[in-house]
Amino acid sequence: MPFDSLLAIVDALPDVTSLGVTGLIGAMWLWERRSSLTREQMLDDAHARILADKVQLDALVELVQRNTEALTRLTARLDAGTNFNGREK
């Protein structure tokens, strides 16, 4: 919790205590709700980053698969003794 938020709570404490237990419970509920909203925003941001990373990871996996296939074809041609235009060496 930032120091400014703590100071705001301390400053508001006399007002809250004058409302009694009900006021204190209400203040605690408001504080929890504000913290929950902050946490929900953090989770939303993390979820968006994960989705963006997944798209990038899918593209990387596809690239690696295509490169592997190209290297496999190249190796097969070299093992078969043909050059790149299909003629025998």
C-alpha cells in the first residue's frame, strides 16, 4: 500500500470512528473494494500480455516447423546425391 493511501486513511480515521462500528465496517468494505478493483486491473493486464505472448509464440513455433521441414528436404537431397536443380552430381 502506498504511503499516501495510508496517510489518507489515518487522516480519515477520526471521521470513520465517529460513525461507530458500522462506519468502520463500511470503511473496511470500501477499502477492500478499492483494493479488489486494483487487483482486477492487474489481472486484466496480465491476461492481455499472456494472449499477446501466445500469438507471438504460435508464430515462432510455425517458423521453427517450416525451417525444420526445409532443412529436412535439403538434407534428403544432399544424401541422395542431387544438387539444388535436381540433377545428379
